[in-house]
Amino acid sequence: MSLEVTSISDIKSNILRPATTSQFYASVPFPQESRIANRLKKLLGPDQRRLVLACSEVSLPGSTFATSKNDNDRTGVTETHAYRRMYDNITLTYYVDAEKYLPIKYFEMWMTHIAGEDLQDSNIFRNNFSYRFRYPNDYVSDQGLEVVKFEKDIMTQVKNPNILEDIVNIIAGTNFGNTINKQTGSSLRYTFKRAFPVSINSIPISYESSQLLKVSVTFAYTRYIVDGILNNITTESDILAFMEDHGRSREDATTILEGGFVETL
């Protein structure tokens, strides 16, 4: 069968609309343990969206199967079986603000808590200082780090339907009425369970021409879940569990579990 292409629009319609890389957001929740969570909240201050806005780059995660080979079941046949799913660490890159160096301080404080540097009575500058690492439940984020990929036209402003306002607009030629943001596009949401930072990259600085200061933080996690992959049926227990784990309203939880997007900024 031959394929005839007459225009660029034909190509676009055949390969669908390609996704771009510049629309996303990454949300890093607080650890479960109240002491470090309160310290981090105090560091961020009243506007706790600043860390979300500062994220400039993130990679969608990948995973591989650990496999074993079986040569003995059938003569001359080698079979490969998967027995474990292994997940790559995820790295987030942040712009560093000149006011507080917030991303650096935020993740340094979190990692200091993990290493238990505040548990010792001795001065950390002493030569005989030692570390007492905390248990995972004291520093991981059970709520889950989230990365959402979407396109620029995901939200569309539509007029909230109102019969009386519509009649007035038709008669008077006006445009009264409230508008609401409605999701018209799809999104891809990754949720990372029991995430915590494992490294902060070295940040080079120099007297050469100035550039934007960035810091990259690598997270480990138990697994990630892509919304809408396991099944397309949202149960009541799913909604309640999501509301409890993520602190979301019922409406937001239902929208997210069904593969939708909730505007947070």
C-alpha cells in the first residue's frame, strides 16, 4: 500500500499532535515525620509553591526488569524470565533564588535530617563526630513525589452556563457571565512512593561570565505509578485512599485518578 503525502498538515494529522518538553510541573511533598516537615515548611514560608515554580528540569522515569536465564527446561532452548522491576533514580533541577538560596537550603536540611546530624550531642566540627542515620519512616515521603506532563492547551476557559445571563447577552449583545477553567487536554502523572533525596550535585561557580545558578537533586523511591495505567475504573476506596495520602479534596482526587489534571498554581 502506497502512502501519498500532499502537505505538512497531512503529516501532522497522521502522526497526531507531537508532545513538547516544556510544559510540566514537579511537586515535592514534605517528609512524613513532623519535626523535619515543620522545619521545611518554616523555611519555605507562606508561599510553599516557590519550590514547584523553581523546578526547571526533570526527566520522566524509566525502569527495567531484572531477568534470569533458564537453559534446562527444553533442549536447545534458552528462556528469559523477569523476576524484579528496577526503577531508575529521578533527578530534579532547580533555579536557585538570590534571596534565600531556597532549593539548596531545603534539600540540605532534608539530607541533614536523614543523616541524623542533629541527634548528636557533640559538635559536628569535631574530629570524632559520627553519624546516626534515621530509620526510613522518619525521612521518606509516603505521600509521593509527583511529576505531571501536560501540554499548553490542557486548560480552556469556558463560560459557566447560566440561562438568564445567556438571554441578556443575546438581547443586549453583551458578554456577561463567569468563566471557569476546564480541562480539554490530557496529562501524564507519575507518583513516586516513599521518595527521599540521596544526592545533591556539585555546583560550579566562577568569576567568568555570570549564568543562572542551578542545583540538581537526585531522589530514590520504592516505585512509581502512572495514573490510568492499571485500570480505568475508579472505586470509592481508591478515592478515599488518595484523599488521605495526598490531602486532596474529593473532586480533585476523582479528577486525578481518572487521568485528569488539577490546576495548582
